[in-house]
Amino acid sequence: MTFASFGLAPALLKAVEAKGYQQPTPIQSAAIPEILNKHDVMAGAQTGTGKTAAFALPILHRLHETNSDQPLVKALVLAPTRELAQQVSQSFSFYGQHTHHKVVMAYGGVSINNQLSALEQGVDILVATPGRLLDLLSRKAVDLSALEFLVLDEADRMLDMGFIDDIKRILKSVPSTRQTLLFSATFDDAIFKLSQGLLQDPKLIEVDQRNAAASQVEQIAYEVDKHKKREITSYLIGSNNWQQVLIFTRTKVGADTLAKEMCKDGLKTQSIHGDKSQGARERALADFKNGSIRALVATDVASRGLDIAQLKYVINYELPHNAEDYIHRIGRTGRAGETGKAITLLSADEKWLLDEVHKILDTRLLQQWLPGYEPDLDQNFSPEKPKKSKRGNSGSHRKSRRPRR
């Protein structure tokens, strides 16, 4: 199968060829025909599998066919983070570079004035975060009455971040006779409940085992005492001469602290998280991509949308409280068929978090010791999972894992 076999417009095929794509990925092969045939789609796809092209190409083709000159939003893509909105917007612009469709992105953390100016000049495709879109709607700066396509990208993350109420408010401004596409790296009851109110007789597409981690990623868990985690992180990077490593922490303060300590170890490192300005985040990411720094320490919220070509190494400095975030983290590597390595540094008090990861993976990570960094066995490396509290627990219900932000 080739991209030409989908019947895509020559202008799009020219862009695909320039991108260097040879054959469609499984998610593209499954989703593109359904979207072209005007079906609602609910698709499960890991990051790095080409899912953006899976919805961007058919939407651009359909818009190219109608070739309407109305200066109204025809397609809306909702993304949970600024980084993902940028990534999706850039993809639409690249694939549509030989068409006349205008793409505008709107997200918070920056001045709204430039976005208002861009919207005033006309827009066909709007890529936005929910909060900023509601701001634009309240200002009557966006008219969604002519909307034909609604896309929820990384829907699971939007639920994790507490955007469900925002999504419901946005739906009041879009026509019911639209085509809706929902893409999510993980599926659970909350996602299916959301889909029931959004999609009409959708085509369910799952190209991999549900909630599976990227198959091209080698996963290892090193048992290590908590106070030695920074030391082992610097050792792994330095001794193996790794040049580009993405490291995950649970907190913003933890990310900043680790980055500073690793710099003292002689490894150029920066942090990226929600408290950083948009400019600072973009500069840190640019430095990471061009090799000016060897390591980037990120929180889960900031990591969504980080598209780093051929990233080989991910380190879970701390395991996430939300087990599905583990899949998203290691999905930063092993993209587009490349291999990758994901290392988890497991302290005694995190064993229950690893158990949660094992449940959604339906497999177990290889746990081992790294010579010279063996854990202190007197610290009891098999703690019990914390008991449930009256306010919530660490089980599978999404709201119990993470408070609304």
C-alpha cells in the first residue's frame, strides 16, 4: 500500500514525498480510508506511530476537494498542551504547503494579541488548547458554526488534565453535523464514556494491543536507593556516552533540582515544565534537539507533544502516579520504527507504582541491579502499597490518580 492508493490529492502526495515517507504506518493505513469515507473514528495509537498524518492528510484532502472560500474554521484540533498544539499545527502546515489552506494555532502562556490578528486574517484549520479556545470564544474571535471536522488529539491526556468541562463547553459552540475523530494512546472507561457523547457510530481502530508500550523500546528497571538516583543517572549517561537523554520527574521542583545537580556533574542539562515561560520551554527544547545540551528533565504535562527525531534514551527518574503516563513517557523513544531504551530508576517506596504499570502493560519489566549501585537491602525493598484513604486511592479510576489542575 502507498499513500497514492488512498486517492489523496497530488498536492498532498508531493508534501508526503518531500517528508520522505515511503509507506503508510498501520494507524495511517487504518484511519485514512475511514476518515475519507466520512466516518467518525476512535483510534488508539501510541506516540510516534504517525497518528498526526493519519488525521491531517484526509482532512486536508477533504478540504481541498470542497475548496470553499468561506473565511470560517472548517477543522478544529484540540490538543492538551502547547507543545502538542505546535507539533500538530506544524504538521498541517507542512502537509498542506501546496494548498491554500490556512492553519492557525492558539494556546495559552503567550500573548493572545498575535493569535487574534491571525484569526482576523482568516483560518481554515485551528489547532488549539481548550483553555485558550474558550477565551477566544468568549471574545467572539472564533466562529465554529461552519465546523466540519473536530479532532481530539491525545484525549486521555486531556482527561488527566481536567479538561472534560472545557470540552463540554466547547461542544456547545460546534455544529452537531460534524465529523469527529478521537485519538488516544490509552483507552479506559473514562475515554469510552467521553466517546459516547462525541462520536456517532464510530469506527474503532486499534493497531496495537490496547494500552501497549512501544514494541521497539527495551524496558529496564534498576532497583536503587532514592538518594543515589541522581548519581546513577549521571553515571549511565556519562559512562555510555549518551548524547540525548529525556528524563522524567514527577514535580517541577524535582526537575529543576535534578537539572542543576547534573550540571554540577559536568552534564549540560536543562529542565522543562509548566512553570517555565513559553519562550524558555522553546529554547530548552531547541537546545536539546540541536545537541547543545545532553539531557532534558521534564514533567509529564510538559512532555506531551515533544517530537524529537531518533531519541534513543528515556529515563524515568521517578515513576508517575498515573500508570498510563508511563506509556506516554517511553513513547518519546522508539518512534517511527526506530529502537529505543527506557530505564526506570526504582526506589523501595515506588514498588507499588511499578505494580500499577505492570497491570496496564500486562507484562513485567526486567528488574535488576547495576553493579556499584546495589540497593541497601536493610531498607526493605518490598514495601506494601499504601492503604486506600477516604478521599481516594491509587486504583484505576482516573480521578483518584490526579486532582484537576
